[in-house]
Amino acid sequence: MSAFLAGSERLFVITGAGISAPSGIGTYRNHDGEWQRSAPIQHQDFVGRTASRRRYWARSMRGWPSFRDARPNPAHEALVRLERTGRIQTVVTQNVDGLHQLAGQQKVIELHGNLGEVVCLECSTRQPRDALQVWLETHNADWLAGRTRAQPDGDAEFLDVRHFDDFLEPACQCGGVLKPDVVFYGDSVPRARVEAVRAELSRSDAVLVVGSSLMVFSSFRFAKEARVLGLPLAAINQGRTRADDWLDCKWPADSACALPALAGELCR
């Protein structure tokens, strides 16, 4: 793997949930790329059903604090070191946690958005997720009690049976539906963002996948396009990836251990 990275001067990095797992943020899939938790909310379900939005915001209210307080781990920091040596063209992340930027990464494209912002689907007004948390806790204080279990992406599962009919859903001042500024399942990555990623890929000389099974097409397509472009492809991932048959090199290791070791060799 060190030889692979040493041969690249414009590395295109794709990161997934596995890079943030050591920071305490859970993953949806196991090492075989199969679901190990209930599937996340679907875009049309959130937009079209009040009951689904109430359930989402109730769980999010309980899960947001620990998600917000997560901090970058050595894998994030190693990518920053590699960027500062000029080896990284860009980091394209499937994650919505903002940990790359918090670590100091400058060249980042958040493929699925960032959970730290909320947008109105009617008037496009934005607000910080922290500000909305204050509103949620003020108007739904009774929901701060009870047992929960942390889930990925700032979610929390209630361990006691609850009905969400009395949970007060937040709304924009214009009356529009508020939604986290992320791409839910069933929705599409904005076209402009996809084109920005493709532009970065075209200027790269190799692709490294870190902590992703690539089971989601929104990221897998860039591995496919890299193959068409004839770019070398490698992965640091503890489980299988959808692109395993195309990989020139794979290290089945925890990224928080593997990436610092590699950065240490390359950044002497």
C-alpha cells in the first residue's frame, strides 16, 4: 500500500462510515456490506408524511448531541498530513459528520451534505442544526427522558415503545418543511456536486477508498469511472467492497491504524 501511495501525486480519496467509526459514529453495514441496522429514512417518506418527520426529529433530538460532539480520529488527521504534502487532489466523503473539515482538511467534497445544517424545502432558508436543537428541546422537553441507543448519522433508537403523535415537529417561519441538508436514501446527489467530483477525478492519478464498502451507488459510480479512465484503485477497508475485483491493492485494516502508519512513511 505504501508503494501505491508513493506512486501517486494527485490522489483522489473516497471515504465512508468506516473512517468515522473510531470517532464513535456507528455504521449501517457490517464487514460484508450487509445491513446490520434498520434502514435509514427514505426521502419521499420524510417529505410526504408528517408522522415520519415527527419520528425522525424525535430520534434526531436525542442522537444529535453525541454526533455533534464526535471528534476526528487519527485517520482523519493522517489524510490532513497527506494533503499538506501535496499528495491529495481531493477527499470525497460519503459522511455527513464534518470530521474531515474539523481535522483541518481543505479539499473536501461532502457527497451527501452535512448534518450540521437544516434547510427549508419551501424558501431554502438555512439554519445551524444546533439552533434547531434548542427549539426541539424547549418544545419537546418530555422527550428528553427515557432510554435510547445511538444509531448512525445522529439518530437514536428509543428503547421504550413510543408513539410520536405528540412530538412537535419544527417548521420554518414561512411554514415550510425543515429537512437536514443531507441526501436521504431515495434522493439524488445534486448534479452540480456530481460534476464537481468528476472534475476532480479527471485531474487525479489514482483512487484510494477508505472505510467504505461502496455499496451505495452515489460513491460506487466514481470507482467505475476511475476504472474507465484507467486510474489505479486501492482500498483500506476491513470488509469487502463492491469494487474488490478492480482493486490493484487492498489493506483490510482499521483506517485509524493503517492511515497514520502510511502517512508516517510518506511524510518523513
